[in-house]
Amino acid sequence: VVYTQSEILQREVYLFERLDSPNREPMKHLKAICFLRPTKENVELLVQELRRPKYSVYFIYFSNVISKSDVKALAEADEQEVVAEVQEFYGDYIAVNPHVFSLNLLGCCRGRSWDPAQLTRTTQGLTALLLSLKKCPMIRYQLSSEPAKRLAECVKQVITKEYELFDFRRTEVPPLLLILDRSDDAITPLLNQWTYQAMVHELLGINNNRIDLSRVPGISKDLREVVLSAENDEFYANNMYLNFAEIGTNIKNLMEDFQRRKPKEQQKLESIADMKAFVENYPQFKKMSGTVSKHVTVVGELSRLVAERNLLEVSEVEQELACQSDHSSALQSVRRLLQSPRLSELDAARLVMLYALRYERHASSGLPALLEELRGRGGTDRYRKLVSAVLEYGGKRVRGSDLFSPKDAVAITKQFLKGLKGIENVYTQHQPLLQETLDQLIKGKLKDSQYPYLGPNTLRDRPQDIIVFLIGGATYEEALAVFNLNRSNPGVRIVLGGTTIHNTRR
């Protein structure tokens, strides 16, 4: 995710193997660099490797803290003395964007409490992140969430136990780790998205920066899987947070620029200098042609899905459910869409879930009738069960915060002015709850009664270094909110993490 294979090749690393792949050939002329998570299984595999080494020398890097007993086991196995060094190099998480990380964990809780193995894994991932950023933070957590409190305590235990590792130079204002629970805002992961990165994840799915396009009608073989990474794709880096309408224009400009640069077939290659110039420009051209075809394909497929699934209309109703409070109009809109044969099963379920989360306690709730219609559409109870599961997970009873707080007059005026700026804003009215939480945190207004500190100490100044972690997964809409907060608050640095990165399907 962070380093491409071609970049690694430039460092003269020519062979990539997995430690657990069977029948690797001995190559005694090669040195081996091992980068591993310090798990029981990995240490055991390494012990077996060192007993019968296949390479001349081993440089071993663990992505997290390794126990003394494991190091001892490795030393005992290394009878041929092939190990040159063992180091801890903290990278026990997936760096998704410069300000976003994930642990790629799905389903971290059973009901309302942690799955013990996932709690351990999450603690490891979070402490590795703190070590790699050299932060020893104060910790705050969401009081209404038992899992948030448990995770805060586990992280604190590791910091206390490994106090020598966490002995960084003190900053004037200590960094802050804020632990939140996804169930406080189940709305955000259920909404269609209209900025490039979030939209690609919502409609196509991003997995470690890779996108599977194999289902695209008439796709060419070399585009079945493409990589979207802001690190080495300039167009993506410049467009990932822009609205879909702007992406269309930018793709057109990219194409036109490409046309202008295209080497003319009949270009006169008369002198050696001409040929040299052609060859020097050609790799750049080739790279650009790859970028153009990739983004044209991705954007084309997004447009096709938007049209096929009628997502503009669906999204407008979703935004109405999430941001306004006119019950009868919302119910009519949902009913109207449920009757449409173009509405996919997923989109039907999503609308009913959003309605349920918004109006579960409304005096004239139309939920039972909507559930019947869902059943009528799919003929199964699967989606009905999902609707009640989402209410159990993130309904009014569970939430510690006011997800649908009546906005004050100033906010409403702001919404109104924002709405005048252009039609596409109908689809991007929604702001995730995280935006408001972080906004209050930056201003020093986040209530201690709802988000207490772990331990006796509290922060006297406004925080500058913030790591916010969402148990149950973050979203690219929240990544966008954090990106904007970082941009509009100089001096404040926020990093967002989650057990996974969600879209509706996940």
C-alpha cells in the first residue's frame, strides 16, 4: 500500500516471497529482509526457516513490539548464525491516505462487546501507530460506549508497560487520542457518496488501494484490476476530494492534454537528436496513457452505475432523510422509490434503514409498511432482519450523542447559503457527526461528561495533535471531513483511523 513493487525494485530487491509459501528454493547468494507482524504463527514459521535457512543472511524487522521470549526462541533456532539483525519497525497498520489509517478488520465486536482477539489486534495496531508517529498521548473516549472504554484502557496498559518506548520528547501541548464508536453514527456509512475517492469505494470498492473492475462490461484484460494511490497517481491525488461533476471536467482536460502530447505518427525522426527526444518523452507519454485509460474507465463505470441504479434520485432522498425533518415528505419519497423497478435491493434496504434510524420513534412511523414492501420486493426476510439489526446497532437507545440535533438558526442559514452555490450540493448536504465532534474538540468545547479523559490528567490547552479512532470502521466521507479540518485549521493535525473503511455493503 505504501511502496510499489517497482519502487522496491529500484532498491535492488528482486525477489518477493511470502514466509508461508511452500517449496521455496534455497538461494544462498541472496540476503533476505523479513518484514513481519510479531504473531505466534509468524515467529513459529521464522523458527523453522532459521533451522534450515534458504538465504545467506537475514535482516528481520517486526512491525510491532516483540516479546523477549520470542526473540529467545529465534536465537535458539539460529544455529547457523545467519541473522544479522532484529529490529522493531512500527508499521502494524495500513496507511490509506497521508491522514487516514485502517486495520482491515471486519466485525470487531460480538453484539455490544469486543471480540477478544480483535481487541488485542486493535490495541496492537493503535499502539504501533503511536510509536511510529512518536506520540505518547492523553486518551479520551466516548462514555456511552463500553468497547471505547475497554480499548482506551488496553492502549493505556501498553503505554505503561512499554514506558521506555513511549519516552518521547515532550511537546508543549500533549497529543490526544480520541476513541469513538461507529454505532453513534450509523447514518454516514449508509449514504451514497459524490466525491471521487468515497464514490469509488461506495460503488466499486477499494481494497488496499486496488479496485476490481472485472465486472465492467467489455473491460480490457489489463484494466481488470487497477491501483488508485495518491502517492504515485497525480490525477487521483488532485481529484480524490472533488465532486463528481468536477471530475468529469478534469477528465476531459486530461484527455485533451494527452491528445496534444501524443507523439505524431509521422513525426520526423531524422536526426539522432530527434530520436533521443522521442525516446526520452515516450516513457512519460506511456505513463500518461495508462493514467488516462484507467481514470476514463473508472469514471465511465461510475457514471454507468449512477444511471443504471438511478442514484441521483436515490441520493436526494437519502440526504433528505439524513438532513431534514419533514416526516411525511420523507415517507412519501421513500415509498415512491420503493415502487420503482430500477431500484436495486441494496438501495431499497439502505433507504429503509436510513428511514428507520431517522424516524424510529415518530408517532406516525411508516416503518412496518416499508418493511412489508421490502419483503415484497425481495421475497426474503434478509433485508428486514438487517433493518432491525441496524436499529439495534445504532438506534436512539444506543447513541450517546444527538445525531439529529435541531440545528440552530445560524447553521440553517449557512445550509441555505451553501445550497445556493450549485445544484450538486443537494447531494452533499450531509456532514458526518465526526465533523461536529472534532470541531468542538479543536475549539476546546467537547464535553468531559460525554468524552471523559482516562486517568486523572486533563488537557489545559486546545489540542494540536489529534488521533481519532473509530471502533467499527471509518468512512471516506469522514476522511474528507478530516482533510478539510486539517486544511482550515493551521497548527492542528488530525489523523483518522478505524478498524476498517466502510461502504454500505461492508
